Amino acid sequence: MHLRSTKIVATLGPASSDPALLEEMIRAGVNVVRLNFSHGTAQDHIGRARMVRAAAARAGQEVAIIADLQGPKIRVGKFADGKVLLEPGQQFVMDASRTEPGDIDGVGLDYKALPREVKAGDVLLLNDGLIVITVDEVRGEAIYTTVKLGGELSNNKGINKQGGGLSAPALTGKDMDDIRTAMSFKADYVAVSFPKSATDMEMARQLCNVAAEDGHRPGLIAKIERAEAIPKLEEILLASDGIMVARGDLAVEVGNAMVPALQKRMIKLALEHDRVVITATQMMESMITNPVPTRAEVSDVANAVLDGTDAVMLSAETAAGKYPLETVIEMAKICHAAEAGRELKFEADFVGKKFTRIDQTIAMGALFTAHHLGAKAIVALTESGSSALWMSRHLIRVPIYALTSKIASQRKMTLYRNVRPLLIDTSTDRDTALGQVECDLKKREIVRNGDVYVITCGEPMGSPGGANLLKICQVG
């Protein structure tokens, strides 16, 4: 039976906060749970993280938790009636000094610097690009605009500038507080919204390290959603542990038509640099209200899988939708089918490649050997998870089982494509440890008598350092 390689990230929200339902969702295929720090209090997130850990324990399956930071709020203020309907051709004023609620003629701004960052002729996109306005002039704190594409504008909707160029810092005071909250429950990953450079990611890492308890080190995910991030994609990627193809804000800034090619480029770059990659936004959007996805959504998810993404992400579908469990089930089915139909070009991954590290060479040797022997499994004894990460960057039909004694490493590896992390504490004697591993694999029915599997580990056992041993085993 084919085991699903692509991981599923589900956002927790009102629709999925029932502990029994969350447990069902984990059993149905959720590998990673996203906590959206744009909503809720610190106590809400701590409580939800506790609920996730408990549901995972009941399901007998570890999951990772991503703390997704809100980032800068570049938004309009509130309206007296909660919303207005803007018509094409009308004048509309956004005023940073306005304190009273907005009306049909204008509204205040949460982002007070906006008047100094736009000029006549600029195009602003409101509410994820559904409303388009052009700047006529800026007078003091007021931005005078003409509505080009109208629609309903409600409280606190987002503002983007076409082509990018807004200077709001990636990390706000709220984000710094939220990092402390995330570290209090040992979030496995922290997602940074709107980074523009490697410096933003380096600052986030320092803040995480300072706030972390017991030496906990979360993985950092850079959400690529600003036009300015595209020219600096590689430096941002190298300063991170992974990236998220955040197609919502990115599409608003660079245009919808640019996003599919950018998505392919980002996935390819992440795999080349041994980083993880999550593809996100509107993947199963229609399932917020419908029990089945559209064929376009099925193709969208399948294409991300075919491109090699580590994970596909659900946002409002599981946070606020009517069918959170059904959405997870459908997404898992799509991933299965796409993986089964994927063309395997395993040898091409090794052409022209040079490996300078022993542990990386061992990892690549394990893949090559398992592929040609038709092994039942690849087993990596790993403390940090590095060996499993390197192996997971290459497309192979042999499942990778990452065995670790560290719960933090196990949780982090749940995001890696084609990796099934297991918690096991082995002896420091090599032969005893290998015997324990085989016994555990048989008990879990991963291998049976006669099966061949490939195992990697480091010697001496139990000491830090990379893998330096590759062994081919046949179950006796």
C-alpha cells in the first residue's frame, strides 16, 4: 500500500476546536497544526496548543505546531456601520489622523505611515485585491483616491501597494510578545509574516532563542508574500528552515498571473537548498461551504504535490469552514493520487552532484541503495533529523522512517516530505541498537521476514555527530 508522502497543515479555529473533531482530523491525515496569531489571546493559543498535544496523544500520532505570527497590520480602520459599499469612480479618503469611525467618503488608518509611503499614481489594493483604488494626491495625513474597482469594504481590511514598497517592519511589538507565548508551549515552528530580507529572519531567530526554555530551538518558516521578498528569495531561504508560498498577499502585490511560476521556482529552490516548503492559500477554498472541492482545486493541490512541496496547507477551510474533517480527507486523497502518478527521475538527482560531508554522503548512499534494491524501508537513526531532511529532498517511493530519542526532533520531522518520524530510545551498543530497531520495525509491521531495509546511523552510538554508517539488512 502506498503511504502518503506529502504532509497536510491544518489551521485551528472555531470550526476545529472541538477536541474529538481535532483527534479525528489528525487520524484522517493532519500532520501539522497551524495556530494563527492574528486571532485570539495568548491564553487562547496556550490552551489550543495543549489541546493539540492531547488530541495527538489520543490519536497515537505526533504532530508539529506552527505558530504563525501576524506581522505588520497594514489595514483600514473601522466603519460606523461596520462596512461601506464603494462604487467605481467615487472619491474615497484614507486619513491617518482620523479618529471617528469611517463612512462612505473615507476611513481612518491603522498603519499611520501610509501617507508618507504613497504618491499620486500609486495603485492600492484593499481586501485581498477585491477593491482597487488609485492615489490622486496626498495632503498631510490624508490620501485622496479614486475607486477603480468597487465592492464591499468592511472593518480592518488589509491594504497592499501594487508592486510592493511599504516599509512596515516584519516583526512588530505584538509579534515579539507572541514569540514569547509560542516558546512557552514549545512551538515546533514559527512562521514569520512579510519578511523582506534575511535580516528579518535572523532577528526572529534571535528572539526565539532568547525566549525559548530548556534550549528549545524552533524551525523558522519565512512566509513569502511581499514583492520585495522575490529578488531576495535565496538569502531569505538560507536564513530560514523553510518557506511558505503564501499566495494570498503575494498575488495581490505581484499579480495573480505571476504566482504559479513563482510557486514552482520557490519549491525547486527550497529542495535544492535542503529547506522545507509549504504551499498555502485557497487550496480547497470552496470547501469552506461545500462538501466537495472543485476540479480546479483538485488540480491545484495535485500540481503542488507534483512539484515536490513538503506540505499543502488549509486555512479558513479547517479554521472556519463547515466541513473541516471532510476537507482533510479529500486533501489526503488528492495527495495520494498525485504521488502515485508522479514520474520518478531518481537518477537525475545525482548527476553532477558532489558531496563533501560524510553524513550527507551516507544519506544519499542510503537513497541510492534502497532504490536499486527495492528495499521495504529506509531507516535513519537521527538525533537532529538532518539525515532524514536530506533524504526527503529527493523523490523516492521507498518510505523513510526517522528514529529519534528526542520528542522535539520527532515533531519537527512531521513536516518533512516522505518522512515518518518515530520515537525510540536505543542502546549505545551498535549491535544491540540495530537489534532493537529491527524488533521495533517488526512490531509496527513496517517490515516482515525476508524484507530488505537500509539503515543509517552514527558511530559511536549515542554521541553527537552525523551519520557515518550505512548497513543493508534482511529481516530474519
